[in-house]
Amino acid sequence: MVNEIRIVNDELEFESNELGDKRTLKQLSQGDFALHKTRHQKDGADEISLSGLAGASPVLATPVINTSISGSAIATGAEVVTGTSNTKIVTPKAVGDAGLGVDIFKFRRTGLYYPSSGITAGAYAATATSANNIDVFPFVVPVLQNFDRIAIYVSTLSAGNCRLGIYADNGDVCADALILDAGIVATGATGLKEIVISLALQPGLYWLAKVQDATPGLYGLNATDMLTIGSSDALAVCTGWRKAQAYGALPNPYGTPDSIRNGGQCVIFLRKAA
């Protein structure tokens, strides 16, 4: 305990019965930690013993994880680890998060159109089509996402109609139950042909579908720009399925396809909503 404070040679001087002498502020500071430690040692004025701690409630410090990692997100069981080099923060996985770490399909901007099968920034090219076939192409949704348009882009007109829709996957990389028969667009003029929808898709693999009664040219992608669903025994790159079907309402379920679509294909677009 400090009993008296005075100024000596422009410095504060303290006199303490506990210290037994006079000390300046600097000297007092240097000796304070040693004095505090001594008070809690055995036979000290404030001795701390194990018996004195009996029954006390433990206070646990928040653990600090400091493991060198890099990357934006790494899946670890029921958690997602995020952070930069030398730091990582563990947070619960969001509901509906596929937990697959960084996935390029997570980065979809509201108001932009995203093509079936598209995985690169390859240029769109005019693609020939056929009537009376239901073609389906894969569309990956890694997290809960909303969509407000389904569309095609006509490159060469052909008077007629095209019906658009969406199927669920059957668990074996093929279309199955019909989720949405969106309706029809006319193909007698070139340009973007779209239908307003309101659809929230949970994480999963989906199939965008079309069936038409004419043969317009539609914009599509080369095989190297498309998501492959495998390769046949003839090393043909598989990019979709086809089922012979007279133009009309989309069947539910899709059924057994007649053939695999190989190489580049036309695309069907979904527009991301908020």
C-alpha cells in the first residue's frame, strides 16, 4: 500500500509500508510484477492453494485455431472452414449448403443467364436442332438458388414452337421426375426467347429440357465448353440425353432415353433471381 506520494527531482516518489522503502514510479513498476507473484506463493500474504480452488467453477478460454491453410472454404464434416493463410475460422455449415468447398456454380449473379452444361467462357455458336425429340442437358445447383427465367436463343428462325421445362435427376445421372413444364416460346424470329418462372432449386443435379415442332437454329456451346456426363465406349463425350417424343406436353417422368447426345449442343438458359 502506498502511504505517501511526493515529487523529488521532477519525478514522482512513492513511500510504502508494504515495500519498506521509497521508490520512483519507474522503480515501482519494475518491481510490481515480482511483488505480485511473491504475494501468491506459499506463505505469501495471498497464498493460492489447491484446497482453495476446490469447488471453483472453471473458466475456459475460447480456443484459438491457428493452423496454416489457404483457400476460401474447405469442407470438414459438419463444418465449413474459411480463412486465409495462418488463420481459419470454423463456422456451422449453412442450411442447404452442399458442403463441397469452393464450387464455381455458387458464383451466379442475379440477373444473368446461365446455360445448361456450360462450364467455361467459350463463345456461343449456332447449332442445328431437330423436331419431336426431348433433349435434356445437365444443370448443377450447389446451393439453394432462385431463378426467374427459362430461355433459348434462336440463331436461325423456323416457324414453330419450343416447349421448355426442368427435370430432377434420377440418382444415376439422367432426367426423372418433371419439376416444371414452363410453357412454350415461338421460334419464328431470332433472338432471346424466354418464359417468366419463379423457381427455387435446392442443391442437386437438374436437367433442362426442350421439345419443338420446328427446326430452328439455337445458340449452343462446343463440347470443350460443356459439362460432360461421361464418355461412351467409343470415347464420345456425352453431354446430354435424347428421347423421341411428339411435340406436346413434357412427360412425367422423363422415362428411358433413346440415345446419348455427343459433343457440342444447343443450350437452355436459366436466369438467376435474388
